[in-house]
Amino acid sequence: MTTELAILRLVRDDLARVEQKMQAMGEGAYRPLAEAFLHLIGSGGKRLRPALALAAYALFANQASEKVVSLAAAVETLHNATLVHDDLIDGSLLRRGSVTLNATWGKGATVLAGDYLFARAAGFAAETENIRVVQLFADTLRTICEGELRQLFSTHQWRQEKEAYYPRIFAKTASLFASATRSGAILGHASVEQEQALNNYGYHLGMAFQIVDDILDYAGDEAVLGKPVGGDLRQGIVTLPFFYFLQSHPAPEGVLARLEAGDRAGNGMADVVAQVRASAAISQAMDEARDFAARAKANLASFPANAHRTALHDLADFVVARDI
Amino acid sequence: MTTELAILRLVRDDLARVEQKMQAMGEGAYRPLAEAFLHLIGSGGKRLRPALALAAYALFANQASEKVVSLAAAVETLHNATLVHDDLIDGSLLRRGSVTLNATWGKGATVLAGDYLFARAAGFAAETENIRVVQLFADTLRTICEGELRQLFSTHQWRQEKEAYYPRIFAKTASLFASATRSGAILGHASVEQEQALNNYGYHLGMAFQIVDDILDYAGDEAVLGKPVGGDLRQGIVTLPFFYFLQSHPAPEGVLARLEAGDRAGNGMADVVAQVRASAAISQAMDEARDFAARAKANLASFPANAHRTALHDLADFVVARDI
């Protein structure tokens, strides 16, 4: 826990400015809308993505500019906008222990509230007055949406290739991590090589982060997760532990046939989840996450050693040291 | 019809470039998504909004730049993105005689397809490399979403003030018209006064356009509309003709009580629609639309007389000359 706190502690004052900027969205907005997104913002989240943007920028400048605060607000607001629509799509009623917008508003209002947050995120991105940052944001949102659509259309396709997993988690998670650190570098007037290195850091960190998230879905403590394990498989989403499990299973065809039969009967998942959880697939997937984390760290090598570089370095370690 | 064609004829070649740019979105995109939005784009629409951006720009430059083509594509793509979500919210199965995405895809995929189009619109806006245009776009999307939410939360509120109508149609329609013409001016390096004049032209044109649309919903020919008259009232949306009808009705309280009773019983609309249609409210609303059109035209006075100015001028006349 202390390791994670290092980066958040370093950028704490800047994050407070980001928070203020996001809260200020409520001023002058239509009241029910303002209340809804203040509830959303107020219900927590680690603010890891804006912290990444701020820390990347801090490798180049001593003090956070107004523009990088706008960037960080854009990153977090975009993330929240996608969560609003995700919860609607999944029919989720709770997130971070709070009721979702989807649970209190109707479908139409929830769609529009998400759209509104996309608009605000775009506005914050424009406040950076950097057209490359804006372009990067537009591209990232495109990647996220396309990835979500691919995932939606590939649920319950138990026989898909392991290779399809990587672009999916890039779209879902790593793309925004990479854009956050890369945009921080752009605003910090980084060189082409530095910008690329920070993009790669964010990418590999995001991949590691999502793999660990997918591992926790099988191997986590239900009390900590706040939900039963195996939620992904139950939703028909296949992730890295499942692919490894299948690879080393003596009779993969039997497992697949069983899942397909389970789709028809609406059951039969719990046993597969327990098997994956107890198998070597968990540590195999964890090794791969550690590999991504190591590659994230390698991309920091060319930067001068300072507190922010150390914090980014330690964050990569922390991500793969989460309790499983 | 010939009057409308003047502006579309003038910018026909540029519109073809806009069309090409939008079609090119399909290249490399996830196939089901590409097919969906190519169907959407291919199913028509007058392309009035991109034409406005191109014509406004043409007041300052002889030839459409790549950037103004991007602007026009951004305007039309943003418009289409909002239509995708509108159809989902309204549960509409047909638009422009084609099946909606909502009718063929599920809720989740439709939300994501709309989001994807927002992302592409933002990308096109960024291609203008003009940060003010990007900011204007973000603000316009925010206005549209907030307006839609206000409308959603105010349906079946029969006793609302007439004054609430104007900000609602500004948000719904006039804001994007104004942004289209204003952005064209910005890219054309207009003076502050010229930019303001074109913003005001777009605003007043958009207000006139939406009022006429709302009149047609009562007074139009069902065969031309392709749907029964009175759709707005049936959806619980009150528009200008209804406000005028109520103002001059000898017993407005009776009408309101009847609508409220109808809400409970699920009927009683048809008669009110017929009364509004037959009343002086239609011509009163039309007078107001003409007033907006006249103010749109007045904003063109300071520009040198040329084919594009004439086309913009005539468009304002055309909008209020639509068959009712």
C-alpha cells in the first residue's frame, strides 16, 4: 500500500487542483446532471490515471502548469464517462460501493450523462491548447469504444485465440494509461524519444494492470473484491488465466464443450472457475504481468533519477504485487 | 426545392470530399462497426450542417481547404452520433426510411457505436488544428447533451413556461448550426465581428429551422412526414404551436387537465393535436420562425455580395417556406 501511495503522495497537491476542476463542472450545469456527476466523482477511485499524467509531466517541469491540470482532469473525466456507459451496458447497479447512475436514472438519461462527460473531457483536453493532445484523446476514445464493441461481440466465444486478448486489454485499459503518460510528456516538451518512452511505460503498465485485474477476478479474495470470483467467465469474457488453463489442460475440448453446454443451460461455470483458480494458470499469467511491469520500468531508464521517476518505477512493482 | 439546392449545388464538390472523408472512417475499423456507420451515413440526410460550414468559410476563401473539409466532416459526424443515441433513447426503429442501429443492434452496441462516432467527430475537429474550433465543438456537444437531458426530464410537464422552449431548441438544433457557421468563419480567419455575425446567422437559422420542424409535427402532411402528426405531444414534448394554442384558448385549464388525465389513461391526445393543427397557433408560430429567419439574413448584410452570401440568404427564406 505504501508503494502505491508514493506516486499519489508526490502529486497530491496537483491532484487536489484536478479535483477542484472536476468539481467545478457542477457550477452552472443543469442541477440533476450536476448532482449525478458530483456523486460519481465523489464516490472515489484511485485517481491513478491523472496521477500518471501529472507524474510524467513532473519529469520535465518543477511545477504543474494549469494545462497539465486540465490534461489530468481530461483523463479522469474520460475514464468516468466510459464507466457510466459501461455500467449501463453491463446493467451494473454498484461501483466502488456506490449506486451507479444506471441504477437511479433511466437508460436515456444515463446515455446522455455519459455523453455530457465526454463533452467535458473534450473541453478539458482543449484547455491544454495542444492539438496533439486533443488528437491523442480522440484516438484513445476511438480505441476504447472499438475495443468494447469487439469484446461485446466476442462474449461466449470460448474458442477464440489467445492473441485476441492483448489488443482487447490494450483498448480497454492500456490505451488510456499510455495516452496519460504520453500527453504529460507532450506538455512537458519532451523529445520524440522521451515521449515514446513514456508512451511505452504507460502502455506496459496498463497491460500489467489489466492482467492482474483479470487474475484477481479468478484468484482474488471475494471479501476484498466485493463480488464473487469468476465474474468475467460468467459474463462470457475469456481472459489470460483461462487461456493458460486451457493450454495445459489434458482435455481442453471437454472444458469448451462444457462451457458451451453451460451457455445453453445457464450454469456449469462455477466448477471451471474453481479449476482455473487452483491451476498453474494463475502464476503463469502473473509471470506475464511481471514481464509487462519490467518492460514498463525499462522505459524509465533514460530519465534522470528523481522522486517522480522512482515513484513511477515503484508503481510498476506495486501493480504486480497486488494481493492475489 | 430549387432554393435549397442553391447552397448544396455551390458546395457540391466540397461536400463530396466530406463524404469521402466520412466513408474513409470505415477503413481499418472493426467490420461490424464500419458496416453500421456506413449504412448510417449512406441512408441520407441533407448534409445541411456541413454545407453551412463550407458556405461560411467560402465567404473568406476561394477554395475549400483540407481543414474546412475536416470541419464539415466533424459537424456531420457529431450530428450523426447524437442521432444514434437519440434513436436509442426514443426507441426509434426507423430514420430517413432506413432501419436504425437501435433496431438491429442491442442497447450496449448502439451506445458504443454512438460513442465511437463522437470520438471520430473529435478527431475530425482536431484535424482542423485549431484549438478554438475544438473548444467550440466540445462546448456544443455539452450544450446538446444538457438540452436533451432537460427535455427528457421535462416531458409530460404540460404546465411549463413558454420561455423554456427557446433554450431547449437552441441546445437541440441552433447550437450546432451556430457552431458550424462560426467555425467556418474561424478557419477563414474572419474578424471578431464577422465571426460573431456568422455565429448569429447560424443561431437564428437554426432556431427558425427547429420551429418549422415543430410546426410540421402538427401541421405537416402525414404522407410527407412518413409518420402520424402530433408525435411530439404524444411523447410529452411541448413545442411552440402548443404554447400559442394554449395562450389564445378560452379555457387552457381544461386542456391541461385533459392532457394530465390522458397521461394517466394513455390516450386523449389526438383531439388536442387536431385542435392545435386547426388553430391560429400554426401561423403565429410560423410568424415567429420568419422573424428568426429575417434576423439570420440581417447578419449577412456586412459581407460582400457573392454567390455564397446569396445562397445563405436564400436558405433562410427556404427554411421558412417549407410546405406546411
